[in-house]
Amino acid sequence: MAIVIDGNNTPTAGGIGYGDGTELAFTAAGSAGGVLYSAGSSAPAFSAAGSAGQLLQSNGASAPSWATVASSPMVLITTTTASAASQVAFTGLSSTYVKYIIELTNVSSSNNNANLYIRTSTNNGSSYDSSASDYVWLAGLADQGTATMGIANSTVATEIRVGVSISNVVNDGGINIQFNLINPSAATRTVMYWDGGYVNAGPNYVRVLGTGVRNSTSGAVNAVQLLPGSGTFTGTFKLYGVL
């Protein structure tokens, strides 16, 4: 069939040629940033232009559309790079987030055989809960040297013990633990749990996991403190909030 171009199908600047079943026809020009899509046996069409950062999503047989990518429910709030720090604290916690995550990466202790503890505060870090029965905790440690899982716990604790007998040799890889703080609230006991690993003074690799509770419903937890049993910390501490 010969291609016929007359006054009704003269190419439009920016238009697309297509077969209409009889002859060659042309679409109108789309908007800048729009995407061409098939309309079956009808003339192809252009989508409207989206906004910066949007992604094109399929709507099945209907025209595609632009969609805004949902923000991540996990937000990096702050990073602390400790160097010979006697403690690391995160303040300003609130009910904005249903959960906070504290991530320790390659954190070393200056003293060999030091433990790792965490405490909570209801006055934004002016002081920390440290009375004899402020916490209850339970922890399991799997020691590579003995290939066994040991369980430790306390029902009357001045802090929550997360790790024990940690090596102070930097090349051992340090402490790598993710610590979770659930729903800081004045109305409920604050639940915490953790998972990770480190090299102990053996030196043996230790897998550690556990859970603990701030054993009070008085006051909202708005700060946490991580501290070694002795010596100082060096390494990276990150605080995330989960919406």
C-alpha cells in the first residue's frame, strides 16, 4: 500500500507515526517528560510528565501513571564516631518512632575482658536508671571455643548486660551488635532486644542475643546510654528510628 500524506496526516513536530488501518497517521506531540505507551489498536498516546523522583507504574491495561516512592520506614537519625569515649549516649528519643535501633560497628574496648552495658533515662540523659532492680534481662552467648550456648540472666540489675569478656584487640573486629528499643512510652515497660557478635578475650568468636526490660512504667524513656564495664569505647554507633 502506498503511504499517503495529506492535510489530515501531516507529521506533527514531536508526534509519532502509526498505522490507523488505512494509512499512516501521526499522533499529537506529547508533553516533555511524558512516556509513550500503547493504546492497543487505537493511536499510541503519551503519559503526562511526572515529578522529579517519581517512578512509572503499570496500571494493567489502563494507561501507566507516575507514582511517588514511599519513604523508608527506617530513618538514620545520627552517627557517633567514638574515640576513647567512656560512654556513648543518644538523647531526644520520643514516641515519633515505634522502635529505635542502635547499631554498633567495629567497636573496640580499651580494656580486655570488658563487658558492654546499656541503661535508659527518663530525663533526657541528665541521669540514667541505675538502681538495683531497674532492669530484668536474659542473654544467650554461643562461644566458638566451646561450641556451646550459655545462658545468663538477672532479675535485679542496675543495667542491662549485652556482651561479656570482650577482647580489646582492634584487629579482632570489635563489637558488631544491633540493639532494638521498642516503643518508648510512659505507659508500658520498655522492651529491648539485641543480636550480634564479637571476639572475646579467649580469643573466641561469640554470637550474642538477648532481651531486657526497663522494669518500670514511670516516665517515658527518652535517652539511652551504652558503656563498657571498664575502660573506653572506640568505634561507630548509629541511631535509627523506625516509623
